[in-house]
Amino acid sequence: MLFHEIYGTYYRTVEKILTLALQGTLTEQTLKHTAAETAFSESALTIVPALKEEKWQLLRPDMTTPVRCIPEMPVTALEKRWLKAILADPRVSLFDLPEIPELADVEPLFRPEDWVVFDRYSDGDPYEDPLYRKRFRIILDAIHQKQPLQIRMMNRFGKPVRWYVMPQRLEYSEKDDKFRLYTTGSQHCQVLNLARLTYAAPCSIDRLRETGEEAEEPCQVVLELTDERNALERVMLHFAHFRKTARKLDEKRYQLTVEYETADETELVIRVLSFGPFLQVKEPESFVQKIRERLIRQQKYNL
């Protein structure tokens, strides 16, 4: 582990609890609330009894503490170097984080050019483009505020188009190195690559209602995976941006149900075929037929 456990979530949770105790504001209710909100969802089942029963001798029954000073946990040099390395990732610039003066003279633990990533497309999103970053922040804010958007992009014929949509979520694909926006309100643009957008701005809910269309139901394909040669991990990576569920059938076989939009069907067929005998389509029959047709074409052209 890069970070020592003393700087982990449990210790930070107890730090906040002891601070409240020293301030004289700790009650049984705030104890449970702090443990539930600061740590993991199940952590309250461990932290609260350990403190109340004095297994950890840090809290008295009257909610006071024998600790005399507010605990502090400074960041180590190794942690600073790791943080400096993470902040150097061009994707971090999308979130408009403030500069951290304490890291100004810190040598990063690694640099982006130190990483060599295999099996990833080379035409990733332009994270350093100021206009791309501006649109990303507008979209992210609209998702948080549940605000409709007016978006513009170039269609496949090179003509500008405009739609009014309700943004739902952003999703990052490790394989494609791209962000995608999931929307409702228009059946023409349910899933969008952010790099293709040329404009994004908030709009009124009335505008969305005027042009709204019934959303198209997503398609489903059921796959059976044989986990050999690390196939399960590779499939999860290649299908990362699709909504999916997995069910274990036995020690080596898994059933995957993948949801996709009609526009992504060809791409999905290609990805399924790339796994050869380790990934078999079980249903629907229409998808099986598309696999057969593509295999026949490949055989015809000796591919």
C-alpha cells in the first residue's frame, strides 16, 4: 500500500469524533452520525461499539476523551509526491481544482509520460483544450443541478445539429480514453461523445418540453463468458462504458447481460468478436445473426 493505514478512513473518522469530544459537542447521536457519514457505510458497526465499550480507550462513557490535544495527521512526503503525480494527469484539469501551494516544490512520484498503456485507442479526448474543459464543467454542473442543456455538434454528414436534452451522467471509457454523456429527452442523442460537442449551455425546462421526444428503450444482449487467459478482466475493461450485470454460472463461466443503444450495435459486435471462443452470444437471435453475417464477410475477404 502506498498510504499507511494510520492515515486511512478509520483514523480520520476517529480524529473527527475526538475533535467533537474535545469541543464538548459530542453526543451519542453525533457519534453515530459522524461514523456513518465519514467512514464506510458499515464502519459504524465497528467504530461506535469499539469507542463506547472502550476497546479503543479514547472515549469515556460520558462522551469525553482522555486525549488532551486535537489530533492532527500531517501528509507524508510520499503522499505529497503521489498527490503531485495525480494532479499532473491531464484529466484532472477538467475539474478546475485550485492550486495547492504546499505541493509547489514537491517532486511527483511519477509523470504521465512514465505510463505505457496497451490496448487503448490513440484518439482520446482533448483534455487540455480550454473549450473542451469549459463544456465539461458546464455539463457536470448541469448534471448536479438537474438542469436541461442545449447542445450542438456535427452530425456524420458534417452538418451542425442542435438538441435540447436532460443530462443524466458522465461516463469514462478506459479503453477509448473518452468521456460519454448519457441524456434523456431526445432519441437522437442518448449517448454522446463529449469531444464531438461544439457547444453546451443551460436552457429552460420549457424548451426541453417543447422539443422532447420519447426515449428509445435500450437493447440487451446476453453473453456467456469463459474465463480463460484473463478473459473476465479484459471483457470488463472493454465493455466498461456499457451498463451490464454479471452472474457466475460455475468456476469458469459467467453470464453477462449488456445494455446498449442501437447506434452502438456495430461497435458492440466488433468487440464481442474480438474475444473469439471465450465470449458467446446467447440471445437475442437478431444479434447472433449479426455475428454470423460479419464472420461470413470476414471469411469472404480472408480476414
